[in-house]
Amino acid sequence: MPIFSKVARFARSPQGRRLAAQAMQRAKDPKTRKQIDDARRKLAARRGGGAR
């Protein structure tokens, strides 16, 4: 079974839906959003790309 099919099946499962809801809640949290933005900038700098 292709990996994308497994991911899609998991996303439709009750556990996958719960994890997606948790991720969306955490993404709305300003502290978590800052951590994500900092990690994105570090990764972009490491790759040699410009941060937006």
C-alpha cells in the first residue's frame, strides 16, 4: 500500500481527526506559533534560503 494512502486513511480515522484538531489548536497559540516561526527561520537559514 502506498504511503500516501496510509496517511490518508489515518487522517480519516478518529485518532487522526483528534490529532489534526490538536495541531490546529496549537497552531493558534501565539507561543507555539513563535516556536514554529523560529524553527522555520533556522531551517531556511541552514538551507541558504531567505526567510520571509
